[in-house]
Amino acid sequence: QLQLVESGGGLVQPGGSLRLSCAASGFTWDYYAVGWFRQAPGKEREGVSCISRRGGTTNYVDSVKGRFTISRDNGKNTVYLQMNSLKPEDTAVYYCAAGNYWSGCDLKSTEYDSWGQGTPVTVSS
């Protein structure tokens, strides 16, 4: 069974920062694009960001552009999401997922095969 484990979530004030990590085991990380998704209470799951197999391509949902940065270290089997200037609207459970993209990536959750259990992020004063 493939394993993805998110960490780094928590409670932060508006304007603050968090770095989420997604660690993988059971497969070769660099064969997969990785996406970050989030789901807020009462809302549908939303694609936030993704990064291609080797990190050459990244995509972001418009609402986080300029604030969030995705990166990966395939040698450590870890993908990161640096979140700056956090807003209350960013409050959600954040999930990482691996997708079998040969090149590039997108934010369609149906294209991702393996998912972590999520890490909650709460942005509140």
C-alpha cells in the first residue's frame, strides 16, 4: 500500500505562514506529479497547487498565486507547500496526492491515485 503523510498544519493568525510537508513511502517519488488539495467545511475539494515529476512545472489556483509555493525534494521523498500571507479563506484540511502524470500536472483531483489523510489548517485571529 502506498503511503502519503502530510504534516505541518495548525492554527495560525491571518497574515502568518505555515509550511506543509508531504512524505511518501512505498514507491519511487519521482515517477509522480504531486498535488495539494484542500477541503473546507461545507465546500467541495479544491485543487490548490501541483508540481510535475521533476519539479519543472508548477501550477496554482488563482486564489493562492503569489502567496503559496510548492516544491519537492525527490531525494527525500517529500513535497512542500509554503503558505504565506494566510487568510481565513485558506482554512481547510489540506491533502497531498500523487498522480501518474508523465509530464506537467493539473488540479483535477480525479487524476490523482494516492492520497494522504490530510492536515488541518486554521487561519483565525
